[in-house]
Amino acid sequence: MKAHDVNVIREAMEFQLGRSQHPDEFPVLPQVPAARYFDPGFAALEKEHIWLKTWLMVGHESEFPDTGSYRLIDKLDHSVIISRGKDGQLRAFHNSCRHRASALLMEPQGKTQRFTCPYHAWGYGLDGDLIVVPDAHDFPCLNKSEMGLVPVRCEIWRGLVYLNFDNDAESLADFMAPMAAQTTGFPLEKLVVKNRYLIEADCNWKVAFDNFLEIYHVRFCHPQSLAPYLNSQSFVVSLFENGHSRFATRKQQTDTLFAYTGLTVSDQADQTFNEYTIALPTFPNSFYALDSAGFNYLTFWPLAPGKVLMEGTLFGWPDDSEEDKAYWATMRTAVEGILAEDMYLFGGIQKSMQNGVIPKLVMGYQERALYWYQEEIDRRIGAERIPEALRITPVLAGQEQR
Ligand code: FES
Ligand SMILES: [Fe+2]
């Protein structure tokens, strides 16, 4: 991070540490309709205007080391192949045969020179072109050049791979522009995936996402695991365009949040990242906190209005040693342990909203990042499409920083 940005954080942190009142100039957040967390109509609006139109982080370049390396991404009722072409480019296609719609690939990852449909063996090149049709003479009107795999937009930001189902969406670089300065000095491109895990929970995706967007609960929910390493009072929130935000928190005791796993700090990242935890909630569904030892990148996916799939990707530095493997096994246990401390509350939250007992959620100043992404949801859906009882009142415009 640039010296100027670090100074801005320091100054904001001094203000937070010395604060015992709600900042005068900051808007008081209106209450949030609980129905946003369970109404099927609202979930459908989110699907149409958020999930199928926004850049979504699904992996890292390093997971596609060779020509023909591929991964399947099964999310949001879609199955998408991401693979590396002969020209070195990553491309994404719907995992759907143009003949009679069979899935082409079944294995979640692998390597291939051609995508061959298991049903009638139509074959597609790594660039998506249809190249083989058995008994082609029985399809006299078929124009192969028009029958390539259906592409999905796939772009890379700092080594992270994103998909977007909307052909008209802005570029990933534009979408992520506010986050570029926040990661300067942290070589995300050099990361590798150490581990990946999936967890389902009985709550709306926003209940789970909300949990990561404030530090208010850390003292109470994670008194042993997380609280001793973070100075909660130093919590600085910056709101950015496109619904993104950044948190900076002062570390205490050690340079890495994962000291208790035995992980040592790498010198790959700037010293700033040892002093502060820089967390980057990224619209619509990503949360990660940069840590020099490596970190857990979480994404949250709706399975139903009351069901979420959480995917955790553990990112670290290239190292094939046995020690490194042991570190990451311990890290995964540690991360899942912390997550369990949060997760056992999720079902109760969902129930109290869904049964009507709590029709509105109260959000305080420390919870402003929660409100910020909810405002972005309404901006992207278009307030006029949202029933009035489910809308939130935008109050944070003008509070974002550059
Ligand atoms: S469905 Fe793929 S070849 Fe028939
Ligand atoms: Fe938590």
C-alpha cells in the first residue's frame, strides 16, 4: 500500500481509537427490512440483477498451470468450464453440449486437449469450436462454425479469476478499480491455492456475509480464537464505489492472525500487512483479509432464499514442503473453528426474521459496511423494481472514499 494510503489509515485509526461517540457528521442508519433475507421475490431480483450480472470470484490463475487445465464451476444453477487454451488464454464456457444439451465434463477439475461429450461424442476444441460430429452427414443443415460452446465472460484481476454471466457488464478492471490501491504491495498474482472447502448453512446468503462485515461481534463470539489478535477499537471502514469496502484493523501480539497455527510470516508482502489486517469485502459476495502468512478467501452463494453455500479458499505461497502441508492442514482447522463460532448463530437469525418476530434489523455505525452493500444491491436492482416495504433508504452516498 502506498505511504499516503497508510497515513490515511493511521489517521482514521487514531480517530477511531479516541472515539466514544457516534461521529456527528455520519448518517444514522435506517433499519433494514428483514424480508430482504427471505422473500422469494427479492431473491429472484437479486438473481436477475446481481448474481447474473456481476463479476464473481471463482479461483486463481495458478490453478490452470497447463494448456487444457480446466475446472468446473457449479454455482447459481449453472455449470461453467474454465480452461486454458493453446494460446495460454483462460476461457469460460457453459458446460453444455450444443447437440442435446448434455454436460460435457463431469470431473470438477482435470486436463484435456478436447471437450468430448459423453452422450454422442461431439467434440469441441479448447477454444470452444465444434470440431467433431460423428455421422455428420446425418445433420445436413448443421453449420459447425455456429455451434461452438456458449462462452461466459472470464477475466483476471491480480491473478484472481472472475466470471460474469452478463455480456454487457463493465470490464472487471473497471469494477475492481477502487480495490487496486488497497492491494498494492501484496502480490496476489503469486498466490497458490492450498485448500478449498464448502459449507452449507440454513440462512440467507446475506446473513452469512453480514457476519464478516463487522468486528462488533468478535469480542463476544471469538474471545479466544480471534479477539486476542485484533484491536477491535481500531477498526477503520472505508466505503468504495461499486459496493466494495475496506477494513483496516491493528494487529496485536503477532504479525499474523494465524500465529497459533505455527505459520510464519512470509516476506512476500509489505510490512503494512503485518501491522494491519487489511480486509477487502468485495461486492457482491467476497470477503478476505490479507495476511502475510496467507489467508482464507470466502465467497457466499445463494442456494435458496434461506440457504447459503460458503466456499473457503485458502491461499498461500508456493512451497511443497511437508511443513507447509502441515501448516495448511492446521490453518484449515483453525479457520473452520472460527467459522463454527459464527455459524451456530445463523439458523436462529434466519428463523427470527422469517417467522416475523423481528421485521427490521438494527444496524449501528460499526455496521456501516453491511448497509453499504445493501444500498448497492438496490442500486443495481433498481429501487423502482423493489416493493416499497423491502427497499432500504440510501443514506451513505457521499461517504465513499477514493
Ligand atoms: S448431447 Fe452432446 S453429443 Fe449428444
Ligand atoms: Fe465472526
